[in-house]
Amino acid sequence: MSSKIADDLAWYMHCVSKRQAMKMRSLQKTLYVYILCISFGIQASPIEDWTTDDILKEVRVSRIPQIIDLLEEKAKKAVQAEDYQSAKEYLKKALVLKHSIGMKHTEGSASILSKISHIETKLGNRCEASKLSSLAKRIYRQIGVNFGAVSFEEGGESNPKVAMSAACQENLSYVRD
């Protein structure tokens, strides 16, 4: 009888160790997956930090308006923190993305141009600010926006800002007519 008990006990231990080994393998696989996820998560950068080319290559076109909104929100926060360079870069990226998906002459593009113009003024780049403001006004006029609802410094040729805009020789590489 003792040999039967010993055999049963050996069989039981074999089954228990087999189950434990299977659990350990399963736990190891799960742990391996978690480690992979964590390591890739650490290396991943937020989409708003990608280049516009990378965004256009890697992201579905239907998601680009959401990314544009995200970039505008990041720019707003950067302006509040008085980080005007970062805000300007976020807005430039948003503008390029808008243009790339066919939203070049829209109220949204004009709004972004006005925001960049405001930032350029804060940075002391009056010439570029004036050009951007003029371009935004031209887009607003083309799409028929009521100027009573949009705040601009309107004026004729006697307005020094308009004269400055005409005299500026700077090219805005990220804005093309």
C-alpha cells in the first residue's frame, strides 16, 4: 500500500509542478509583454512633437483636424506661460497641417495666422507680424467674414502697419499664397 501512496503522491506532485510551471510560463509571458509596453512607451514622443512630415506620413487624414486642435491648445498654454517660441512653432505646425489637408483659405487658417501675428508682435518681429496680419485679413475678406465680429486694426495707406507690411522684405517660408 505504501508504494501505491508513493506513486499517487509522485503523480500528484508531478501534476502540481506541471500546473505551476504552466502558470510561471504564463506569468513570464505577461511580464515580458508589460516590459515591452513600458519600454516602448518611454521612447514614444507625443504626436505634437513630431515633424509635420511624420504626422502626414503616419496619421490618418481624418485624425489631422484633432491634431491641429491639440497643437492650437498647446500653443495657447505656451502663450499663457509666455513661451512664445514654442507657441509659434505649434501654430506653424498646425497651419502647415491645415494647408496640407486642403484647408488653406478657411477661417481656421486665418485665425491661426492672426495668432502667429500676435506672437510675432510680442517677440518684436513687427515686419513678420504685419505680413501675417495682412494675409489673415485677406483670407477673412475672401471667405466673407463679417469684420464686426473680428477685431483688426483697420486702416488705409496712412496706417503705418500697412505701409510697413508693404516695405518688409522677409519671406514667410511656412505660408505660401
